[in-house]
Amino acid sequence: MSVVAEEDPGARVSRGAERRLPAVLPAAASPRAVGTACALVGLMDLAAGIFPRFRYSRMHVLAGVVPGTVTSVAAAAAVVTGILMLMLAHALKRGKKRAWRAAVVLLPIGGVAQLLHRHSLGGAVLSAVLLALLIRYRAEFSALGDPRTRWRAVAAFAGLSGLSVLLGLLIVSAHPAAERGDPTVAQRFTEVVYGLLGFDGPVGYASDQAADVVAYSLGGLGFLIAATTAYLALRPAHPVAELTAEDEERLRCLLARHGARDSLGHFALRRDKSVVFSPSGKAAVCYRVVSGVMLASGDPIGDVEAWPGAIHRFMAEARAHAWIPAVMGCSETGGEVWTRETGLDALELGDEAIVETAAFSLSGRAMRNVRQMVKRIERAGYACKVRRVGEVDEGEREVIRRAADAWRGTETERGFSMALGRIGDPSDAECVVATAHDADGALRAVLHFVPWGSDGMSLDLMRRDRAADPGLNELLIVAALQRAPELGVKRVSLNFAMFRSALARGERLGAGPVLRTWRGLLVFLSRWFQIESLYKFNAKFQPEWLPRFLVFRATKDLPRIGLAAMQAEGFVTLALPAWASRRLR
């Protein structure tokens, strides 16, 4: 069986395709080199501002001319500038325009601070050379800013506060105290906290200049924390991803005409995604930006002939923001189009389990375990209902929603590429919900399926009461497969099994040591991620396995893409309080 139409779309794509994109998004050497140099300059500025004995070289003429107050202020400026340059380094490597503007302002300030505080001509010259390089290659720093929310202000406040306390302890410890003895750790910490707030602390210093340097440096760090937090909190907040009502309606029209191509098509209607359409409007790519990765999922939506236009728009958006492009879970046809049109590479990610409802049966030796489990659960008094969401009244929908949330098991809703993120929405009337009830009629388990064209459905959500008898999920899947023909459903997509082929081949007789080692690692990781368990659960229903692929730019991007995918799927989350997590959702 093929997930796509019988016609070979590869031949159709080549006709009328738009101009192909370069093999990879350009990552010019100059932004990377300038970003690295800015990080080094930032470290040198920090060292010059923190440690009084740090020297490059001395200009003794300036030492006797510049007043002590000026050098103290210059030391504080060097510390603040060094922190900001370190913060800008990564954005400069990505070619961000705003980072370029900030660096052009900060480099002269850092160079002057080096000259006045440490009388270092070398540091000033290095800053001037780097400034000249920034101006010379300014055209390569054109990437736009990333989507943002005001929660970045919270993260910036926490990060800068921790860093400032550590740097403050270094500054206090590096400058000689009064002859009455070294201050204790508690006194130094108190001095840092008071200094960040702009007050004098309990530590006395051997000279007025040392006291001024510490006071100005701590005050500068406190000002940096306050100014950065205020800027991030007060600037206009743009949602990280948002599917507008108009975008959703356009996507639904495309799915109505072409939704049968991809079992993951309906998941494009997640409302925490963004979308780019082809110039003709006949195709679209939905995505989310996570940690600098522009992450799409599944195949493009719409007419295959218009896929290249949507793909080019996607790649142009990635280029404009210096994001890393990646596609999770595309089909073999989708992977061929992506790689041919963009020059990206592809890696088999796993397999999707597809069951033909007409051929499904509980009879036979292969289905013995499932058959016995289903019979045992039915004898315990459980019964199933399989209906379209539109057939369920609003009161029962609310009961199902509350139960699904209570049985989730984690604070964070998981899923991105193969999850809709909602259940019982009035706009999803064509979805299918299967519920299991005990002998008293209480709801004990629920499955939710989304449409896959006009004659298919894809498993979206599978949850049960942990206190109920095991086997309810098997009972519900069997009930959904048996009721599917009455609903006009001919094929059902079950869970996606990552690295299924490696698990299957690794347990066969004669598997080599490399394959066995790889399978052992996957089994070990299954303690935290449902890798082996999902594969074995899906295999019970004797499905047809269809490969899914990851499309990526370069091998060095894979760790970052993997982290972004885990964040998008909900396996890696920010350590925020529960109320903050709910507010973000």
C-alpha cells in the first residue's frame, strides 16, 4: 500500500518547478569569524575589568594623565561591554542584523574602556580592527530577529543575575581589601548584592580607587540586569507561532482536496504552528521555530505540483532569519521532493504503522495475544463507543477533555509532528473519538483520531486511567478498526515507531555486533523514551510499515535539530513554575 496517490508525483514536480535553491543555506565564514572574534574581545574586556593586574601593555603617559574616577568608570564599562559582547557572539555568527548594530556601538566603547582603564593600546586596536571588519562585511549581517515572547525577560533576568553574582564575587576577591583581614564569603556575597543595588557593602578596600572600581563595576552590572530585563519585558511581544483563523481555513481547503496524500496532513492544523504558502496558494508548509531551528513536520500540504513553491518560501524564510531548516517525519515522496529542490540530505527516522481495515481480523495465530487480551477486558465488563466528534454532545466532550488532561501523566502536553494538541473542538467534527467505559459506565480510556483524507484516519491521542485494567488501549484500537468500515474508513495510521527497522533487524538471528549494539542502545533509551514499547505495541496489529524521514542541512546540525525536536515534542521543557507553564500554553 502507498500513502500517496498512484501517480508518481516526482515526475509532476519537475514540470513548472520554480528555480531551485542552493544546496545549503549559506553560512558565510565572515559572520562566524567575526562572532568568534567578538567573543574573544568580550573575554578580554571582562578580564581587564575584573582583574586589576591584568595587562596587555602599558602606555605610561596616560597613566599619569587620566583621573582615577575615569579609570574606575572605564573598568565598569569594560565589564558590562564584555558581557554584552559574549551575549552577542552567537547572534553575530548567525548573521543577525540587530546583533551587528549592537556590536558596532559596543566595540568603540570597549576599546576606549581598555585604553583608559588598562592603558592597553593592543586591546583598543583589536576592537578597532574588528569594528572595521563588521563595517566591511555589513551586507552579510542581514538576518532578521527570531520570534519572541516576554518570557525571555524572565530568562534574561535569571541568567544575568546569576552571572553577575559570580562576576561580582570575582571582582570583590580580585581587589585588595583593607588590612583588617580578608572578608568572609558571606561578607563578599553581601557586598555583591548591595553593589548590584547601588549601595555600599560591608567590605573595606585598601585604596579609594579599588573601592571605586568595585562600586562602579557592580553598579554597572546591576544597571545591565535592570536595562536588559526592562527592554525585553516592554518591547512588543510576538507569538512564537500562531495559526490565524484565515490560515487555518486555507489549510482546511487544501486538506479537503489533497488530504489523502499524507496521514500527517491534518496535524498541520495545530494552532501553535506558523505557515508559509506557495505563490499560487495551492501548497503550504507548516512549521515552528525552536532554538533557532525552523522545524516542519510531514509533507507539504496541497497539490504536489505546487510543493516546490511552498518549499522555496520555507527556505527563504529560514535564510532571512538564519534559522536551521529541518523537516521531521516526511514520507519517501516528500523526502525526494525536499532533497531534490533544496539539496538537503535525508535520514530514515522510523516507520509508521498502517492498518487496512478491510483486511484486519482477530483470527489467526499472529493475533492470539491481542484476541485474548480483548476477550479478558470484555469479560471484566468494559464496553466501547466509537463516534465522530460531531456526534458527541458538548457535555460529554468536556468530560472527555478533562479525563484526557487528568490522564496525561506530565505537566507538559507532548506532541508536535503527529499530534493535534486539542480534543473535542467544534471545528474538528470529522475527527473520531473512541471511549472505553467500565461496568458502571464511567469513562476509563479514550482514543482520538484525525481525518486522513475522506477514507482514512490517523491516531492522535491515546490515554487511559492508570487505575483501570491493562489492555484498554488494545480494546479501543480493535473497536476502532472493527467500526471503521461503518465510518467509511479504509485505512488507519497508528503510532510512529522510531528506528523500527534497527530494532527489528537487531533482534533477528545472525544480526551483526554493530546492529546488536545499536539495538541495545535503543532499548536502553526506551527507559525514558517510548521507542521499543511503541514498536512492539504497533506490531501486535500486524500493520504495514511505511518509512518516515528526517530532512536536514548538514550532519553537524543533527544534535541541534534533535534537541529542538525534543523541545517541540515536549520531552525537554523549560524549568518554569507550574502557573508559568500553564500561562505559556
